[in-house]
Amino acid sequence: MYQKIMVPMDGSELAECVIPHVTAVADGLNPSNVVLVRVVEPYSVPYNDNVDLSFKVIELEKKAENSVDQQHFTEAADYLDGIAAGLQVKGTVEKVVLLGKPADALVDYAAQHGVDLVVISTHGRSGIKRWLRGSVAERILQSICAPVFMVRAPGCTIGL
């Protein structure tokens, strides 16, 4: 049923709190593929309306368009290597770095690559903090067709 599980990672401890959940889900479901995804926002964004601002999958052999993006890509790839090394699942673990706006890039990637399940952490922000910073997890939940398993921040409190 769930053969491809996407796990967005943003480099924070909060994002990493999903790892035990991913391991448990993978143990029970035996997916063929777990995809760790990190999105890096481009250093410069063109202002031309005719430019496609969709995400790009950058593979290790390719270079980013500028040295700043390349440095961020390299850091993101190294980060995912470390997470993958500690992930104990039976299936294949893929690492993907995307360039773009995080929520848009993740939703597009999931749709184009047949993701069956997304496991993501959420800060649980509300009110003005959510309005100012947005919620990648919420946008994914509203925009993606696959089921989304959201893990709340450790130590969260009940509140509206």
C-alpha cells in the first residue's frame, strides 16, 4: 500500500523528531523506498514573470547555478547523508535536494514521483506566528493527495 514514503527534513531538531516514527512506520509497512528530502531556497529569485520558478532536483554530479546555491546544496546533501546513515529501514533510502520554495517543491515532488505517504513534523504554531512564518506542513496537508502523517513538536501543549 505505502511503497514510497517521503520525509521532508529542514535541518532542525524538530524535523528529526520524525525519525523514530518513520522507522516504526517502515517496520510495519515494509516500503520499498524512503525518500529524505531537503529543500534549499535559491539565493536569487528572477523577477521576470516568464521564468519557471518550479523546483529543480539537483543530483550530486550536477552543479547549482551559483556558488551560494552550490554551497547550500552541498550542505543539504551532507545533512541528508548523516540522517540516512542513522535511519534503520528495510527498503531503499533515497536522498533528494530540491531548489525552490519548500511547500511548493515538496508538493510538486510528491505528485511527480508517486509518493504514497508523507511523514513530516510540525511546529504547531498558531495565530500571528503562523501568519508571519507560514506552515509548510499545513500547506502540504492541504495540497497533497497522498496521506500525511504529521508529528507534533516534542513538549507541545494543548491549546487553540
